[in-house]
Amino acid sequence: MKPSFFSAASCGPAVLCLVLFTGCKPTTESPADHGHSHSGSNGGHSHGEEAAVEAKVAQITAHSEHYEVFAEHQPPVAGQATRFITHVTDLHSLEPRSAGGIKYVLRQGDQMFEHPYASPNKPGIYIPAITFPTAGDWRATLLVPTDGTNAAVDLGEIRVFSDSQTAQEADIGEAPEGISFLKEQQWKILTRTELVMKRRLVERLRAAATVVAKPGSIAEVIPPMAGRLVAPPEGEFPRLGERVVAGQTMALVQPAFSEATAKLGETEGDIARARLVLAQAKRDFERVRLLVESKTESQQDLELAQLSFDSAEAELAATLAIRTSYLQGTGASEGLPTVALKSPISGVVVTARSVALGQHVGADAPIFTVLNPEMVWIEARLPEVEAPRVSSTKDAFAEAPGRPGEFIPLTVGGHGWLVFASPQVDPLLHTVAFVYEVPNPDGRFRIGEHLTVFIESVHADNAVAIPDSAIVEEGGQPVAFVQAGGETFQKRELSLGLRDGNFVQVLRGIQAGERVVTEGAFAIRLASVSTVIPAHGHVH
């Protein structure tokens, strides 16, 4: 980076660029008293009590991961001390560096020298006087001691002249205009700028959603007949929140003898019907498997046939278990058998009706509810007019419950998938359902919970994007402020595109590589429209 120079006589209302210049007067004041006031109608910098119209000064703005450095200096002349008014901002806290030294490291070919400066003259402001041994271009680096290391900020190249006349006659070119907003003002309101980058943006459609139990992951334990409750073989009924495993006996029901006999007869009929269903399901499965192998049917058809076959097997096993309970009653008193109430699935007991030993319970009344929450369904509903805009990928995010602005991936990155996109519109709600199956090992989603889900529609790759916080409305037009120099900003009218979370695509107005104000933009806007010249000083 090579500084250029211009005289204050050619300056506009405010002067800017990545390397920025303005009129100033050489001074013989000590560094501690060095004047640097922003006053007058042209926003010029005055070093000392009077401004010299034809004097020149260069400004350098550079950033590292940790610091912003804004340095001002007159054209250096070899063998003469040149003051570098150096502003150092901590980009993490957005405050001026209030203590500790800095060190300029200057290189030209094989030559290298260092110029340390022990402490700031004022918070954030250092004024070292550097003497360059020879003319030419010097590569400058500022070292800022931080956490036991030296954080390096590359300041680019500084041109050093052989004599004062050559420095003052240097070809300077035109300077762009901008909004003056001093470092002292930026530090006061904690102004933040961020590098504008290209990124992949996805427009997401907002949908109301509900967390529901995945089919087969919730089960009610219901007595098949009325009777008296008896404790399970373990001796205690399971409590709320207790984990149970599939097939675990949760309670026993001791029916009246006549009812038990009748139920046993009913069970024999149920067993016969279950065997017929299982045989049919097995035949269907074998038929679909052959069709899939010949590529006549899809893999999904085979999975559905497998599910039907497995369900028929489970139904027969459950019916046989009921008959066994009737025939092999345990814990019976007065010679009557008992029926075991077993958990159909592994999971957590989420409801348990008030139970007590000997309590009479009716048939078909749930005693326990068991839930396996490790996999849930999220049912999102889009308005019917937006459903056709859903992309083929159907990627989706859910806004974290109780944490607005924090998004949880449901599909890509979240290891879930879309299990159902409804082919019909709900006639009452005029919405279309999209159902996602999502792993939930940490229980962050709760059954019955209402969520906001964002479903992918269109996307833009390699798009210029800025944070939403950078955008300010001005007369209905979105604008943002770009940092053109350490204390100079440009207002840009924006043409916006896709919105993806906290980022907005910029179609026109800002380019990648520029720095946009993301905190403090409104204060800079006020400065841009103010007709009052601020009577503040910037005195070092």
C-alpha cells in the first residue's frame, strides 16, 4: 500500500480513501501536545494552532484479526523525524487500546529497523517520531503485544522522499468524498465494521410447526380387561421419568375368574386372525422383493412391505403373550390368574395414572404412557401459495425454542430428513404439510412444542452479503455505510436480494472486500445529515 498526498486547498467537505489525506501544518510541538483537531467547514485536520493550506498528510487504515490501525503522517523525508499519529482500536472490545506499547517495524530490501513506543499519549493514540535512514519504499508492520505474543498489522508500503521539496511536489491525484466520523466518536459508541464477503445464501420460507412423536415411539399401556392391580414381579410400579425397556412388566391385572375365561377364548380367535394377517404380509413382502430386484418396484415399496410384515409379526407375538399371561398367571391370589401389562417399547414413563395395590381399573383405560424421544417428527405447515416455491432439496432449519435468531439444522448438518411432503392442501387451514424426522438425543425438542421452521426455497451461490444489522432505512431506501478510511465513511444505497437468517444479499451498492458498519451505522447516518459542524476537538 503506497500513500498518496494532496494539499488541503483541493479538499472537499470530507476527504477519504483506504489511504486518506488532508491539509496539515508541520509543528515543533512535543508529541504529548501535538494538535489534531477536526474543525472548520471542510472537516480538515489541524496540527497545531493554525492550518497550513498547502501542507500534506497521509492516512493509512489497516486491519488484522484483532486490531484496526489508523495512522496519519506527513510525507516522510529521509533523515528527518516524522510523527506518525497512530490510532489503535481493539476489534474485539471496540475500545481504544488504553495501555501498553507498540512497535513499528520498517523494511527496505535487506535493511530493517524497529521503532518502539512505550505507551499511548491518550487512550488509543500513539505519536512516535520515526526517522527513515534512506529514501524509497519501506514496508511497514505494526506490532501490538497481545496475550504474550505480538499481534502484527500490515500497514503496506510508506514512500520516503529524499528532500522536503520533492515530498511537497509529489503527484497526489483526486481524493474521494465521504462522511467524517472521528475515532473518538467511534470509540464512544463502540462502532463495529466487518469485512464484506461472498457466501452461499438460501431464501427460506417461514412455517409454523409442531413437534410430534414419531409413530411407534409413543405407547399407552392399557389393561385388556377390568380387574384389580397387582404389583409387577419387581415389586414396584414404575414412576414418572423412569426408563423402561420393551417387554418389561409394569403392572399386573387380576380379573374376575369368569371374565378371565371369556378373555382367554377371545384371545384364541385373535391369535388365529393374527396368523392369517402375518401369512398374507409375508407373501406380499416376498412378491415386492422380487419386483424390486427386477427394478419394477422401488426400494420404498420394499420398505413399506417390510414394515407391514414386521407389524404383523409383532401383533401375533403380542397376542400370544396375552394368552400366555392368561394361562400362566403369576402372583395370583385366591387361585385366579393375572394379566401382565408390559411396555410395548423402550422409553421413559411420561404419564402414570394414580395406581395403588388392589385398586380396581377398568378395561381400555390407559395406566401408563411410555415415550421414546430420541427421534421426533416436526410437522411444518406452509401456506398453500408458498408451497410451490419449496426447492427440490427441501432443506430446513428450526428456530431454537426460547432463543430467537439461533437456528438448528433439521436436515443437512442435523442428520434428519424429509419423510413426507403432502400432496394435498388442508381444506380448513389452506396449508401444505412438510414432515421432517429429526434425531433428538439431547431432548432439545419436546413433544407438543410449537416451533418456527424455515424451509429452503431458492438459493444464491457466491453472493455478496452483509449482516442485517448493517442496513439502515433512509426515506424507505435501504442504505449502509462503508468504511473508506479510518475516520471516513461512504453512504451506499443498496439493492437487496435474498435474506438468509441474519444475512442479506446485496445486488448493488457494496462489493466484496469492503468493510461495512454493522454497529453504530445509525449514528453515522445522523452525522451524514447533520447541518451543524461539530465543535469537537481531536487533540493529541
